[in-house]
Amino acid sequence: MRFPASCLVYTLRVRRFLDWVMGVAEALGGPGLALLAFLDSSFLSFPQVVDVLMMGLAAKYPERLVWYAALPMIGSVAGSYLLYFVARRGGEAFVRRRVGERHMNRAFGVFRRYGLLAVAVPAILPPPVPFKLFVLAAGASGMRTRDFLIATAIGRSVRYFGEALLAAWFGATALARLELFVEENKALSGAIVVLAVGGIALWIWWSGRRTRFDSDAGSSL
């Protein structure tokens, strides 16, 4: 099967652009991680590149692990907010036309059933979990901005700070050891995710309870 020359030229240009962005990000260190995370969470895609670079830096400079984890978390939240904002302005019909009916039906179904958890949990998990679909669903369905930002920040914090701690702990072999750890301790890995989800669910419950309490107190005055 042959591809048109114009398609090949376009693909090469995109590849060069992505390579250039990755080179700049590596040269900039921590701020580069934030830039790469912003682009990856918005309209470009660098699957697991941010995680690998961040863990490499945290393994080499463990005393800076908070810095190397915080910057991609902030960049990812900012990039996700940009995608959320576009989806919110465009609405559900806009998102469905551009992403596909089947994928968005699935994302909307999960989102409407689990609410904030449908944003926070995918924010923790690495690819192939389609986090952007849930970001688009959150924006198109009109999820409150504050709730979206909190859920995304919690999920990304669990992911990046967890990875940074593993990298600082295991050192230069962090990535290989992480893969082995996940493979041999799937139950423990699942338990970590369950604990994270439980913490988020507890926060949601407490937030709703506090809101009802404030509402009841206001009506009694």
C-alpha cells in the first residue's frame, strides 16, 4: 500500500516537530517537563515520554524529586484545562463530531456514572488509558471547573509523585524495576489505585456533606 507523497512529507514534518519539542524539553530540565506535560495533555501526544524523562531526572537528582514531580503535574493540569475549556465552549455535539460517536458514548457513560472519579482515576493511570476522552467528556457535560481542576490535580499528583519516589528509591534502574514490580505485584499495584480512588471518593463525600451542612445552616438563619 502506497501513501501519497504529501502525506509522507506531512508525517516527516510532524515527526521533526515532535523531536524538536522533546529535545527542547530535555535541555530545559524541570521546566521542559512542564512544557512537555502541557503539550501532551492538550493537543499533542507523547505517550509515557513525560514519565520516562521525569523518572530519569528524579533518579539522577533524588534531592529534587519534588520539583521534578510538581512541574509535570502543573503542566498536565494546565494542558488538560485547555482541552476541557475547548470542549466546554464547543459542547457535546462539537466533541462528538470530532472524536467519534462510539468513543464518546463510552466516555460519557463512565463520566455520568462516576463523576469526579471518571477524571481522577484515568489521570493516575498511564497509556493506553484514554485520559483525554474523559477530559473532553468533563468539558462537554459542563462539569464545574473547580471540581475538574481538583480531580485532575489529585490524579496527576498521585501519578507523578509516586513515580518520582520510585525513581529516587530505585535509582538508575527505576524504569526496569518499576516494570518488574508492576508485573510481579499486580495485586499491590491495584491496591494502590484502590486506595487513591478511596481517598478521592472520601473527599467527594465530605465535600458534598459540607455543602449540604452549609445549605441547611443558611436556610435556618
